[in-house]
Amino acid sequence: MKKVLKILKYLFLALLLIVLIGGAIFYFSKKSASNKNMKLLGDEAPTLTQYGIRFRDLNKNGRLDVYEDPSANIDARVEDLLAQMNIEEKAGTMFVTMIGTTPKGKPMETPILSSDPMTMMMSFTLPTNSEMIARKKMNSFNILASLDANLMAKYANTIQKMAERTRLGIPITIATDPRHGTENNPGAGLYTPAFSQWPSSLGLAATRDTLLVREFGDIARQEYRAVGIHLALHPMADLATEPRWGRTSGTFGEDADLSAKMTKAYVLGFQGDSLNNQSVACMTKHFSGGGPQEDGEDAHFPYGKNQVYPGNNFDYHLRPFTEGAFPAKTAQIMPYYGIPVGQTNEEVAFAFNKQLIQGLLQDSLNFKGVVCTDWNIISGSKMGEGRSWGVETLSTKEKVKKVLDAGCDQFGGEQIPEVIVEMVKEGMLPEERLDVSVRKILRDKFILGVFDDPYVDEEKAANIAGAQPFMEKGLKAQEKSMVLLKNDGLLPLNRGTKLFVFGAENTEAFNAYGEVVNSVSNADAIVYCTETPFDPRNDYFLENFFHQGRLYYNEEELEEIIEVIGQKPSVVVVSLERPAILTEIDAEATALLADFGTSNKALARILFGEAAPTGKMPFELPSTWEAVQKQLEDVPYDSENPLYPFGHGLTY
């Protein structure tokens, strides 16, 4: 036995040594590659004065070029820069993808061992900052890290300085998914405590307050710009007509009129009445409406590739764009992954579909801005296979050409500009086609002011992001978003009420008005907080973050809830990221509240009457699973005998 243990010990040590040596080789190879990339960069751009004009000499030629002139006409600046760009620089401009940030706000250049799995995964899987900026000539990125505001600002300044040292000094457009809610989903939203906290888009819709939504957009704009972010990869103008869809929480609900109003106010808040050097540009998504997913399955995954229209309701899903995003002059548009089944002359996904992108979006609806694909429709990644639904058998170059022929300008989630360079050199793609897209991308950069001054004040960033007035506005919005579904005389609670609180991590907020006790027997009332049910899945990495499938509580979940709330007068608070089936819970609860991403502080104020619930449901709540299964994916509020209809909401 001792001999066996001794052998196992040596085997373990040998394996550990191999891992350490392999890790060291990998680390130093990445470090060496980073050093080589950095050597490709030149000098920083000096600030000069010529003809009385102070400018950044981005191409370091010692004279004022038109594109460097802050007083020049934007179209003239674009054309001057475009004429100086080579094929590699044009190709690099046509890509936007994720970029890695260390926990200390530095560019991610080497692998990192971290307790945060996302940070560690990014450090091992993403290309380094220097590879994408110096070698691939890319200048648009979406950041994933959620750091303190000063560190986010520090990172933004660092990569802008890196970009300044490229041949033409083209600055970086920094983009992000939503950051002002409570959701943390690498494919949809990023929880960022440094920013003010607001309800989800569903919650904003529940307020029915377009002025509040525009104010949110303006506050988010200020916080984004303070840390160097210029492009919002939102809002979602999709309609949640299919209740099982895993991305419902990012929408404004199922009603086209409401979504159009909310989308318009949202974009105006971020961009202003017109795009300018203080704006954050909006990439409104997902044209032409990504909600009617077959059986509610999301198009991130191959089993959810089809968008279906059994109610012949395609035009209904266009209205948040035609009546919301476009009147607000959204700067950019993103199509979704799905195949709009039966709507065009070929069964291919939106970004590959010329009839929808060029024919409908650009020609019929006259959209002239940047069209950027959703992430990873060409290449696979650690988060899943390439989502090239309908054209899976095409080669990489054929897919790229089909996207460009369809009318898209930029590839999201990809870092393969070398493919476009090869296609131009092989005669597969004319350089003039690159110019069409690069011209639009550069124009937004100039309008947003990043050519003239891409840098931010790192100390000031911390004073703007998460400022107390912004936090208070967010709290008020959370209160206003809550929907009182049912109240049999329990709410508002009297001050001093003894509460047994179930399902809330931090109960301190309730003690400000009542007393939290540790047993049901000592309580006057019960507060039970629960989530929307779903089917856990793990065949793909992103399935861990997308809650899909069932909307009903299984027997075990339901039994636990009913057992607790049946003991005393109870208020059930359901966090609704999708339309949960609450029929059995509703029958047992004394009061029922719908929550769309609110803090316990906001909830406590509602429960004790410090604020009155005024929210209205942004979607209907079905009464049975059978009713859900009978609904048509593209038709709003068509559930048989809903438990609560669209627009329902009580107050006191």
C-alpha cells in the first residue's frame, strides 16, 4: 500500500510539474507576443498649433491634416482620413469585439489567475489588447469588466493612448451592454455597482413614464462618458410576444405602442435630440424584432434559430423601430441571430438577409447609419459555435461576403480583419465596398468627439458615476416600477410590523420601518421573495445565463412556497424576468407584488407605504402552462384567461 501511495505521489508531482511548466511556457509566449505587438506602435501624437488651430497630430507628420482639424466639416474629415487608410486599417475598423481588462484597470496582455471565473476565462481566451489594436488595426471594442469608475476610466485612457500610437492614431470607440440593472449576463447585461441602479427595461416600461426613461438615458449617458464609453449596445426594441423567451427582461414588454414610446425616450436620453460630442450613440437592437422565437427558444443557440410568424404579425414587430428608434435618430442598428421564417425569398438569418437589411432597413425605411451584426455570426468562440443560421455550410469568406452584400457594415464579436484583407487582395471583395461601411463608422467617431479628445478625467469619473442624485433617481424609478397585482387589505404594512422575510439576502432595509424576526411564529406577516422559474440547461456556456423553458413552478418549488405563505398573512414578491405562472401562489397569497429589478430599500418603502405602487404590467401573466403553449409567438396578449392582463396594476 505504501508503495502504491508513493507511486501516486510521484505521479501527482510529475503532473503538477508538467502543468507548471506548460503554464509558464504559455504565459511567457503571450508576454513575448505582447512585447512584439507593442513594438509595432509608434510615438504618441503631439498636440500642435497651426493657423491658430490647436490639434492632435494623429499621423505624426508635423502638419494639420483635414481629419485632425476640429473646425473642419465632418464629411471632409471622414474623406481625408479614408483616403489615408490602407486596406488593413479599413478592415480593422469593420470589427467590434470583446476586450479584456485586468482587475486593476490595465490592458489584459497575459493570462491571469483570478477568483473571478469571467476574468480568468477572458485572459486565457481573448486576444490581447495589443494584438487587436497594434496588429489587427481594430478600433472598436465592447468592455466586459465591472470595475470602480476610476479604474474603468484609467483603462479607457490606457487603450486610447495605445491607439494614438498607431500609424493614423484612429481612436477607439468603447461600447458596452447595459450596466444599470441588477442582471449579470455576459450575453445581455453587466451588473456594475459603480453606476446608479435602475429597474430593468421591463420595469421602465411598467412606469409608463417616458420623461423618466429619457432622464434615465441622460444619467446613464453621463456615467458612460465619465468612464470613456461612447456606444450603448442597447436598447432592445424587441417585443416579448412569446412569454417563454429568455431575453424578455431586456425588452419593454409585448405592446408595440408602449415599446415604441419607451424606445424613443431611451434613445433621446442617451443621444440627445441629435448625436453630438456629449452623446452616447445607441445601437438599437434587434432589427426587425427578435421576440417571436419558435417555442420561446433563443437564437443564441442552434435549437432556437427560427423566428416564426404564425399570426402573420411581422409588421407589428417593426413598430418600435419605425415609431420609436428611427424618429429618435438612433445612430446604429443591430439585427438578431434568427431566421425570419417565411418572410423573405431565402431562409437565412437577418444579418445575411439582403431583402431585410438592404431592401427593408436601408432602402424602404431609409436608415443611413451603421448596421452591426450580433456577436459571433461568423466564427465560433468559447461561448458557442458561430451563429450563422441558414448559411452554416458556407466558408468563412463566403459568410463574410454575404453579410456585406446584405448591407451590414460591422461584424460584432469577431476579430478576423485579415479575412477581409485577403478577400480584397484576391478580388473577392472590392475595396470600395469597405469604404462604404468605414465611412459610416468613422462619421460616428467624429461626431462623438473621440478624434478631438478621447481621454477622461479618472478622478472626476468616480464623482459622476454613481453620484448620490443619480442613485436617488434610480431608487425612485425602482419604486415606480413595482406593480401591485393583488392586495387583500394587507398593504401597506403598519410601522413596527414584525416580518418573517424569506428569499431576500439582506433584510436590513426592512428594519427601518418594521422588525425582521427569525421565525414565522414570531411574525405578524410574511414577505416571501421568489424568482421566475426556468429550466436549467448547460449544453452551452451561455445557457447558464439565459433562463428559458418552463414558466411554472414545479411541485417541489410550489410546495415550499405554499407551505411558508400559508402560515400567516403574506405578501409574495416575484422578480419577473419573464411572465411567470402565479395562479396557485396568487390563490394563497394575501398580497402579490411584481418586481422588475428593485433593491430591498425600494421594496421596503413600498411595503410600508412610504411610496405607493403605481406600475402597470408590461405583459400579461398567463394562468396555465397549457395557455402558454397555445399562444402564437408573434401575437401580443393572446393568452386564454390570463391571470392578470397587460396594463393591470393596483395602488393604495
